[in-house]
Amino acid sequence: MELSNDFKSALRHFVYYYTNGTLQYVIDDNELLKNINYREDLKDEASLVEQAFAIFANNIKMDESGKVLNFNHAMKRAAQWIRFVCREKDDTYQVEPEFENWEVELY
């Protein structure tokens, strides 16, 4: 089975928003990544970025034809991970709801 064009588009857009620093503007939550320079914070943390992409991919849901059904949700879950790992020492941010094992699985 090949990846659907809709999934390829969703992945491309997620990568685009992540790499140009505009993820916070497309997740329907203006506060989650506010004042967090995640690209700078994670530039030397490949495994943390890998985890964000895994969370995005693990959360994507598609119908039988490959149409992505929850693009914003998958991006927001990845953004929650980014927010969590980029928090300052005194920051008490917690992911809600907490990540389930299947969401953070690396394949």
C-alpha cells in the first residue's frame, strides 16, 4: 500500500510549519507555543524532534481512501510534546491528556 496524497500533503505541511517556526499559528491554540523558540531549543536534539514527528504520525487518522481526518489534532499533540520538552525549569506545563504509549511509539 502506498501513502495517500492527502497524508503526504499533511506530512509536508507539518514539516513546513515546524521548520519555519509557525506551528503555533495552525494548531488552534495560540498560547501553547507562545514565546517558545522550539527550532533553536531543539536544533541539537534530534531524538526530541524525532519524537515530535512520531507523535504526529501516530496520531494521524485516515479513512479507507487515505483522506486525513484529524490533521489539526495530530499537529497539536506534536506541539504539546514540543512545549513539554522546551519548558523552562520553573515551568509547570503538563501535557493534557497525558500521552499514551501508542502515541510515543517509535517504529
